[in-house]
Amino acid sequence: MLVTLNAPRRIWAVPAILGQAPALRDLHAGLADRLQPQDALVYLGNYMGQGPAVVETIDEVLAFQAALTSRPALRGLQIVHLRGAQEEMWVKLLEIQWAMQPAETFDWMLAHGAEATLRAYGGDPADAPARFRSGVVTTTRWTTELRETFQDHPGHYEFLHRLASAAPTSDGRLLFVSTGIDPARPLEKQNDAFWWGSPAFEALAEPFGGFALVIRGFAADRQGGAIGDHALSIDSGCGDGGSLRAVCFSPDGAILEEHAAVDDV
């Protein structure tokens, strides 16, 4: 699902948070006074995973959205939440009984940050191997228990299932994504390239689909910076020694300002 940013005055983009709720609360405190009517606020996925406060991170995202939408002074503010790899892994983990190789898939997920999300919603990784060995029925009972615990947190299930794939601006200049795109595919056929990326993205040498700039919020090396002339990573390494940093763009892609959480995490 693509969500179009309709002629925003400015676009604030928030990169990967990865379960760092204190940093997000601090960032939100600063953004609350910086956002203006007709701005857009785009979260570029990866709220979950790795960090120690996954539940609290989602609670903070939902609470800040509610606070902003209740402010008449911010009429016209657009708020968009994208899906990242961590959210995709959680969806897949909740239906892992249907995986061809559930044990191997599960181990891969844990190695890529999903353990924090599993534990946050009441799961224990040590329970999984015995469930997998017992077969689909037993594994399904386990994932059903996880899903029910997940649904016990108000708004979390709905949040996960309304996440957008990407956010283009209505003038076709900018495209906001979680991890990248595959330049060989058209926009409408990117599918999971949005959250897993593509090696070809790192060598993007020309505008993709007419977009002057593709902006992503997560990089495997957790580094920000330009990717050729037409792509930019704003990953600030939150949770890996960097601070959580939101970046404000003009409609033509120029960086107007940045705001960082006070404490490195």
C-alpha cells in the first residue's frame, strides 16, 4: 500500500527506532514544537526489534499521533507510518507454522533482531524448537498465544496491519521508503524490496521512476549519507551507538533542519 503525501510544505522523516522508546519520547518532545500546519511526518519503519522497549515504542508512536491530531493548530498535518523489516518479520513469525523450514526461518529472524519483539510480547525463544518438532498444530497453538498477547496491547495489532509500503510525494519528486528499492522493478511491483532493499539500490545512478530522490530510514551498516546522486539514507544508528535523528525536507528534497534526541542510545 502506497500513501501519497499531498503537497506538504515540509516533510519530517524519522528513521529506524528499533525499540528505543526513551529516545523516541525525547525526539517527539522536540518535534511537537517544530511541526507546522501542512507538514508531513513520515516514520520509515523498524519501530520494533533489537531494543529493550518494543511495546513502549509502539505505545509512544500511537500516543504522539493522537496528541498531534487533537491539536487544531496543526490542521492539515499528514502522519504516515511505513513498514520495516522488523514489522515484516513479526508478521511472518506469527504465522511461522506455515514456513517450509520453521526452525531455520526462526533462527534467521532471531539473528536479525526479532528476539526483542518476541520477548516484548510474552514469547520465549527457548519454547520454539520443541513446538516446531511437534508439528503444525502445536506450533499454531504457540503463535495463537503470541497473537492474543499482542492483541492485548491496545492499538498494536491495528497499527501493524495498516502500515504503508512507501510514501511518494504527490508531485513525484520524493519517495520515502524503509530500506530501499529494486531499481529493476517499477514502483507498483517493489513488494518486499521496500523493507529488505536491493544491492542494486546502493549503485543507483539515475532517478528511479522519475523521483529525484529516494529517502530511506534503515541501512545495514547503520550509516546515513548520500547513495549516488538520487538516494539518501538518514539512518542515524539508533540503538547501535547513534542518536535518533529526524530530518526535515523541503518538497524538492533539500534538508532544511534536523532534530536529534538528546541522549545517544
